[in-house]
Amino acid sequence: MLTPRIFLSPFHETVAAFWRLCGDGTLLRATWSSLSVLLAGLTISVVLGVPLGLIMGRYVRLNWALSPYINGLYATPTVAFLPVLSLWLGLYVTPKIAIVVLLAIFPVIKNTYAGVTTVGHELLEPASSMQASEFQIARHVLAPAIVPFVMAGLRLSVGRGIVGLVVGEFFTAQTGLGGLLLRYASNFRTAEMFVPIFVLVALGYGITALVIVLQEHIAPWKETERDLSQ
């Protein structure tokens, strides 16, 4: 092998390190720690982002009031908030979830807003003419229409959430997959260092695939429309 092992380990050594870390429980504990933070952050992002994007799409004045803050925070390097979050929330799980939310919530908000604004008057006017309340319009008209947009936003949020997760684990309590990565990189243990990297890639791919499958079950009519258009 021409490349020094300190920079790139052979694949079989990485595989051996993977089974070794699985055998002593190190990798499983780190994966569970990271996965719980990531899922909590993504869940909060959906719970807060969907209603926020919905009301911004429905009420012009609220959109004007909130858009500067949403766009400003979206353009700001969110890592800059990490020292403040650590000061406010401590060094353990809470700031990691907060940084995941700050990175993952904006694609959900923006895609939900885009979904609401694409709903045509031909759907909204009949509901309004039948004296439907805002809750009924949101539930029976808007919700089915914006599901693909929300899912698209969630797929984008998965990648951003993993970035926030790793950054949070680097700069707060060094736990989870990010902690393992930093620890092995600092000790020049290249074979072990690649293991959490591959696991993070697998997590991103797996959660994204799960979101796609979930969309097919929640909004099967969109798949039917796509098949008919082809």
C-alpha cells in the first residue's frame, strides 16, 4: 500500500475495527446516543416547522413579519450559536438537539410555505364558500396538498441535521459518533476513525429512504399521479 496507514487504512482493517467496536458495545452505544439526538431534533423541527410554514403561507402579514428573521437565521452560520447554546443549555444532550433543530427546521418551514402557496384557488374557494373554518381548510385541503413538500423538506433536513449533530458532538460533551470520530482522529487511529464516518453515512441514507417510504404510504395519490403523467 503506497499511502501511509496514518492517512488511509486498508479496507479490511476498517471492517475489523467495525466488528471490534460492535463487539465491545462502543459503536452501538455511540450510535444510539447520536440517533436519539438526531431523531429528537428532526421531530421538533417537523412539529414546529410545519405549523410555522403553514401560517406564513396563509397569512401575508405574518409572512412579512417572520420572513426577515427566518431568512436571516437560515443564512447565518448556525455553528456560531453553539457557544451561546452551551452556555444556556449546558454541555450534554440539550444543546446538541438545539443545534440539530436550528439546522433542520428551515427546510421544513420553507418547503411547507412553498406547498401552501401552490394550492390553487380552485381548491380553497369551494371550502371557503361552504363556511369551512381555518382548521377545516388546513386539515382537509392544505394538509393533503403539502405532504410531498413537507417530506421533501424533511429529506433535506436529514442531511443538515446530521451536520448539526456532528458539530454538536465535536464542541460539547464528546459523545456519540462525533465523539468517537474526534477521539480516534486525535489518536491517529485511522481504521477506527472511518467506522463512525461510515455509520453516519448509513444513518443519513437509511433515514432518507425511510422518509421516502413514509411519503409513499401517507400520500399514495402522488405516486399514482406521477405514474399517470409518465
